[in-house]
Amino acid sequence: MTSSEQIKVLCVRSNISLSELARRIGQTPQNFNSKLKRNTISQKEMIQIANVLNVKYEQYFLLSNGEMIK
């Protein structure tokens, strides 16, 4: 699942529109929608989204020996 798809699912489950989410993270809905279409959401923006929706966001690699690379 792409970051854009994850954000769309998150919005549905959080009962918030994409436009409202864009405003809450300080972007115009048009700009945010363009980023979603191009799938160019940065990790910083993903963290912002998690913060405004009060959810946890994690991104890391987990090696077979249990080592985590964040």
C-alpha cells in the first residue's frame, strides 16, 4: 500500500476529509491532493499527519536478527 493509499484509509477511519487534513497540516487542499496523486508525501508530512490525528506513525526496517533501522 502506498503512502497516499494509507492516508486515504486513515482519513476514512478517522472520519475526516482529505481537505480538512490538508488544512490541519498547514497545506492547501489543492497542493495536498497533488502530492497524493504523485505519491510524494514526505516522512515529515507523515509524522505531521499522525500528530494532528493523534495516531502513531512508525517507519523502519526490521532485520532478521531483530535489529531495527529507523
